[in-house]
Amino acid sequence: MTCFTLDLEDYWLHGNAEVPLDRAVDRVLAAADGAHARGTVFVVGELAERRPDLVLRCRDAGHEIALHGYRHVPIDHLGPKAFADDVARGLAVLREITGEPVMGYRAPLFSVTPATA
């Protein structure tokens, strides 16, 4: 079995052109299915709130759903309390949508560094 990870996020939140998210998700899911691959999809909480259907499509295709931050803010831009709040809010959103525990977390923008330990 092949494994992969995917970050499900909206680039328009960062001032870039909006990507055709539905088409991109469909293509990744089809490619994964064709390769008999299962992966972890790291989802931004704000996106999950607006598009729970995308989260469920990924989950229903057999992929693990994990958190990529609630607001996709680098953790070095948050203090400890704001970081904890961001994670808690994001986890709650994903649990509400999927009805399942969320085990994984990937920090936004490679922001796990010695300074964020």
C-alpha cells in the first residue's frame, strides 16, 4: 500500500489566487484510489467549517483526517495560549464533522522550530 499526506487549505486566505479546490480534491482522491493508496489529509479548521463536504469526501474515501491548524497561522506567530486555543478549536470542528477522534496535527507553514518547542 502506498501512503501520502495532503494539506487541505485555501490559498486565497493568504492573498493568492483561489484554486479550484473541488477539482483538485477529486483528482487527488481518484489518483489515490487508483494506486490503492491511503493517506492523511491535514485540514485547516476554517476551511472545514465552510466546506465539511470536502472533509467527508476525504474521510469517506478511506483517508485519515488530521488538523492543520484552525486558522493556518504559523505557531511561532501565536503565544502558548493562542496556540492551544487554535488547536482545541480546530480539533472540535473536525470531530464534529467526522464524529471521530482526530489523532494527527501538522503545524502550518513549517513552523515547528527550536523556537516553538
